[in-house]
Amino acid sequence: MKIPASKMNLILRPSVEILHKIFTKHKYEIRVVGGAVRDLLMDKIPTDLDFATTATPNEMKNMFTTEEIRIKLTGALHGTVKAYIGEDIFECTTLRIDKLTDGRHAVVEFIRDWELDAGRRDLTVNAMFLGIDGTVYDYFNGIQHVKEKKVNFIGNPEQRIQEDYLRILRYFRFFGRVAADPHQYDPEIITAIEKNCEGLSKIAGERIWVEFSKILSGRFNHEILLKIIECGVGIHIGLTKEFDCDNLKKVYKNIKDTDYHHCTLLAAGMSCEEDAYALINRVKCSNKEKEILLFIIKHRKSFNNIQSLKDVQDILVNLVYIDKKKRELVLEFSKQALLYVGRSDLLNEVNGHLIPNFPIKGGLLAGKIPKNQIQKELKRLFEIWKESEYKLTADELLIKV
């Protein structure tokens, strides 16, 4: 099969042609591999281009040095060299087979056989190569599976999972990208996942979160998350046995048509902050992801009780002046909390103007009251200011000192 020139033009930018010419000049083969091939077949625009080649890392190093191309060799042990051409960074990986696997990492051997390299990959839809002329090299029926919107392992699912248990999450991630129906799973694959999901306990948290966060941000996210829980995968990736699937379904109805953060969805299944910390400690998510999870769990009850914009304002003011949170984060996280409780109607009203500046600073009280009473008096004046609906000025408040 050949991909038409109109589609190939989506990836054949000048830097790609330069890369291809370099390999051809030095008599090595190079092809696009993996996700970009799948995306083109699905009429999607590829975001990243990865390449496979017959050149070894050492041969690539010598070749790029000769051509004065900047490279990075941190992945060379496993066959990957990064080449910097113009504004692009291309990962070029030597064809290889896995000589030894332990469920986490593989010892590889470099080869020159394209079919053998394809055979060591996990999913048929990710194992295709694409030549510069548009020819698709498909050894495991990936083209047909893309057409049928099926996600299949290459060979025996259980064996492929046991080679690297992270493939369980990769299966779910690509199921979300490729499948037509969020409920049509292959029973054999689900059985293999259920039998082997404990192996995910061996996988580093960083690797878990790379895949899991993409699932949560992707298509069919809430349906796939429910399936992950059903299969028993959740407890091995940082979720508790008590993960609340019913509340997840309820909250998803509130947020499904909105611009929600993936941690807003995840928070729905967590009953307390301890549940959030179980995940945080397991996967090492970012500080922002951690803060969103904890913010929603801690404050969702307050947001659920709001009746008006004034109630929202009171929550925001307390967070900034009592809890000492940063304004911009309070605004951002509060919008997620509003989505969570189904009050997207208030989103456009939540902005910086909703958090007025408290007009009294400690210095204004100096000399008026003993120094050790200033903080106590500030809190009292703050409550008076709130009761005035934030209308009292500094002079009006100072009269009440």
C-alpha cells in the first residue's frame, strides 16, 4: 500500500528530506515508524515523527559527525540517537530484537531485518513502517486493524504483556485512540490483563504516569478508567481498592463537554486526601497535578454548596487571605472545582476582579495597638470587611480598630 502524496506532504518537511538524504548518502535505510504511520492511515496529522534505521548507533554517530549534524547519544545503548536538524529533533533508532526481558526492561541486539524489528513491538497498529516514497511496510496486518479500528497485540497477548507489563497501560491508551466503541474489548486481551496486572507493581512510577495521564487526557477516558478498575489494574498503579466508580460516573456527566483537567476527573474517584497521596507517592505526578487533586478533594464540598457568585467569591477570598494561596492558582483550580460540581455557568464570572484587595496591612496598625495584637486584629478586621461584602475602605476599617 502507498500513502498518497497529499498525505505524505503532511510529514515531508525540509528537515525530514535532509535526514533521509543523509542516510541514503551513507547507504543506510531509514523509515518512519509507529504512531505517525498509524495516524496518517487514520487521516490524522502526526504530531511526532520517529524513525527506524539499519544504521547502528555508532554508524549514526560517525555519519552525523561527518555531516556536521548535532546529536544526542543518551539513548544509544538501546539504539536511539537524537538528531537536531533545523527546528526539529528526530529520534532515529536502530532495528533491534529483545534478547532478554524481565517485565520492565529489555536487553537488545541490533539487526538489519525490518520484519524482526516489527515483531518485537507491542501492537499491530504501532508496528508499521513508512518509506519516503509513501510505501507502508506492514508485517502484522496493522493496516487492516486500523481500518477495523481494532487494537491487537502482535502474537500472544499474555506473552507480550509479560515482556513489559507497561504494555497493559499502552494497550488501554491506544484503545482510546483507535477503537470505535469504548466497550468493545477483545476478551482474550482482557483475560491476559487481569491475569498479569500485578506485574505493573514492578514498573517505575514515572513510566506508569506517562501512560496513565495520557489515558486520562484522551478519548474514552472515563470509560477506559472504569475498565482499568474492573480489571484490577487500579490498585497496582496508585489507586485504592475503594476507588468510587459511581461518583466518577456522576462527575463525568458534569464535566464531559467542558475543558476539564485530567486530575479533575481522577479526583472524582477519591474519597479523601489519603487516596490522592496514595497515587501521588506511587506515580510522582507534577506539582500542579498534585495540587489540583488535593484542591478538589479538600474544597469540593464547599463548591457543591454554592448558591450564587457571592458564595464563590467568599470561598476564593478565604483561600487567598486565610489559606495564603496564590491568586492565579486559586482562580485556575476553582474553575476546575466549579466544573466538578456542575456549575460551569459561573465560569465566565470567575476572574481576578472577584478577589478584591484587603485594604489593611499590618503597618497601618503599628502604633495603634500593641505589636503582639496586630495579627489578631487583622483577622477581626478581615471578618468585618467580609461582612460588608468587601466594600469597607481602609479608613472605614481603621475607625473600628
